[in-house]
Amino acid sequence: MNDDTGDLAGFLPYQLSVASNAVSGLIAERYRKRFGLKIPEWRVMAVLGDRGSMTQRALTAATLMDKVAVNRAVKVLEERGLIARVPNPGDGRSHLLALTDEGRAIHGEVMPLARATEHELLADLVPGEEDTLRRLLAGLRARALQLARPAKEGPEQE
């Protein structure tokens, strides 16, 4: 947004959120029908499938989702037998979350479906635009994290 008129449609964070919701919604609708998974549940499964077992705190950080949303998704996935708590060899007081065999099987079916949808979404881009888009998004994310860090690490306000 280049001016201060308050035009929400031109506000970059709004545009990113709406685009993200549209893309996530499209992909989610395709796997919701087949696997009965909501977006937060799939995000938890996708991260565990990609990165392996992790603590719930690490999962919350990796998904950039609210703790409550992660907790709800984990509960649903545990009840469905798609993830399980396993002992944490690095800390006997905590557990790691990991995909079960059934969870890995579903992850293995959903990822190709998600990738095919991604391919459809990017099909109209001209050569080089996908790389540019990915680079710009990575840069925005890195900058947002950089700007958020001083606020979290700075001295407490009185």
C-alpha cells in the first residue's frame, strides 16, 4: 500500500492473509473430503511428516500456529490414531509427537494431492516468477521474524 488512506484491500498483510486462506482452503477442501482433516490438523501432520517427531512446543513454533490451535489439532489426531506421544530421549519429563503408521500413510497420500494443487496454482506464472515469488515470500517472512525478535528480546517495559 503506497498511501495512508486505510484501503484494506491494498494492505499487504491483508493481501497475504487472504491469498494464504484461499490457497489453504482450496487444498484443504480437497483432502477434507477424502481424509476428514481440517487445516490445523493437516498442518500438524505435514510438519511431523516433513521434520519427524518433535515436542508440542517445537511443533507450535514450526507451524506458527496458536498454542490452542495446535493443542486441539494434536488432540483430534491422537484420538484418530494418526499421531502418538513417544518418549523423548533428550528429556525424560516430556514426550515427542510422531505420526503413527496410519498417519504416515495419510501423509503419503495427501502430499501428492497438495503438490498437484500447488502445480495447478502456479501453472499461469511465466518462467522465473515462481522462483521470484518464493524468494520474496521467504524474504518477507525472514524480515517479519527479524522485526519481531527485538520486541521479544528487549527489556521489559515498565
